[in-house]
Amino acid sequence: MRAGKVGGAHHEGGDGTRHTRVDIPELVRTRTHHPEAIAEAAARRARRPLLDADGRLMIVAADHPARGALGVGDNRLAMANRADLLERLCLALSRPGVDGVLATADILDDLLLLGVLDHKVVMGSMNRGGLQGASFELDDRFTGHRPEDIQRLGFDAGKLLLRIDYDDPGSLTTLESAARAIDDMAARRLPVFVEPFISRRTPEGRLKNDLSAEAVTKSIAIASGLGGSSAYTWLKVPVTDNPVDMARVMETSTLPAVLLGGEVGGSAEEQTAAYEKWRGALQLPTVRGLVVGRTLLYPADGDVAAAVDTAVGLL
């Protein structure tokens, strides 16, 4: 059973985009009767280098659901419909200039069966244990891809989330486990993208990431020093509240970095402002690309292809 024949049908849109209609019953049949098809599709997948000749990366992120973070704007369950999410991902991956995808095993397994990961960078999401809104959110255990899984499946990189709250002991557990994951990835010569934040709880108990220049600088300094080798470590960093500060912030480390899209407001104006912040930060010498999720997959006007093309144009 060949990848691309399972659970999806392709047709060309008027703009040349390759749209995939996801057949959920067929995906379920394959998972039920031929679970080995996932490993077979992974082994058959045509691979590419992490970086093309232009040295830039444009990655679409979809690892939010595994942490219970399903909301986009005012819709708290926007990412809960898996067929809809997969179709948006397939559309995004079909656009020129999109290099790959970041997701958890369940989503990557579906995309393997749909046959849309050939010649794409595939990044496995490693720690999803810090569930959104949980009392243990900062004790972010590694419940996703392990380094051995990423190697076994022939994926290209891993990603881990590192939120540090100086008032929460759970952050120390996450720091230590992140360092060991970086060691394991370096031993396999696999890149790992570390997404660091200084975080604090609001009086209402909600976790909030501090995007001030000082906080982002500290988070980069801490993340850069984790593990016994930084040879395969990349950073995945947010743009500061004041984009003028980014040049100084990014002087904190020589590690290559990609920009985190983050949670952008739902209006067209807020999305345009985010694009402009990204455009400026992409000119900095250590910044090699973008990793963006909900802003591109669930744009305010519903036009996924246009949102993705705009982001690609920033590179």
C-alpha cells in the first residue's frame, strides 16, 4: 500500500495548488488493519537536506493539539477537527517555498499515510507533557518523540519546549530532561530546535510568556548552554514585544535560530503587524527562517494558501 494512496485524494486547484481531501474512514481502516504501513511509508519517504541552497527554512507547526492547546482566537476548539487540520496542513505543504512540518507522532503518521512528506523536512515534537492550563504545566515531561524514534523513522530534526519559571520547581525537571535530550540528539547527529521562554503565572494562575528583551535574552542564554554539546542545537525564538530590541537580543548566542510565529491575534491587522515584525527579524545574521503554526493554518480570512505565501515571501 503506497503512501499517497491511503486516506487522501489529490486534485489541482485553479492556482496550481495540490489539494488533498482527507478520507478519515480510509485512514482508520489502514491504521486498524495495516499499522505497519506507517513505518513502511517512513522508510520509503524521499528525504532532503535540512537546508536547501538558499540556507533558509520555512516550517509549518502543528504540534499544539497534543498539549491540549486547541484554540485559535476566540474558537477554543479550532484545531480539534483532525480532517480539517490535515487538509490545511496538506495545502500548506503544497505551497512553493514551504520546507516542512513540525508535529507529534499522530499527525506525522497521518501525513506519512497521505504521502505528502516526500522531499520535506520532518521535525518530531518531543515534550508535550506540560498540558495547557495544568498545575504541572512547567514540569514539561518528554511524552512525544524520543531521539531514537526520530532516528528510526528517518525524520530530520526534533523540537523541544523549554519554559522557565523561577518560582516553579517543575522548570528544573524540564531543564534537566531537555539537556539530556539535547545530548541524545547530538549523539545521533540530529538537529534539535529548542524553544525557550521565561514564563510567569498571572494572579489568575494562567501561564504567560515574557517577551521583553531582557527575558528573551536570558532564555536564549540558558538554552544555548544546555547539554554536553551545542553542535546540533538550534534555537526557536519569539520576536520581542519591541521588535527594535531583536538585534541586541540575538547577539546572545551564535547558535542558528528560527523565529517562532507564536500566538497572533485573529484580526487581519494583527496578522499584518506580525508579518512586519518577522520581516525585520529575518534580516539578523543568526536567523535562518520561520516556524509558524496557527497564524498560517487558521488565518483571519480563511485563505491558508495566501497566508503561507505571504510568510514564504518574507524569507
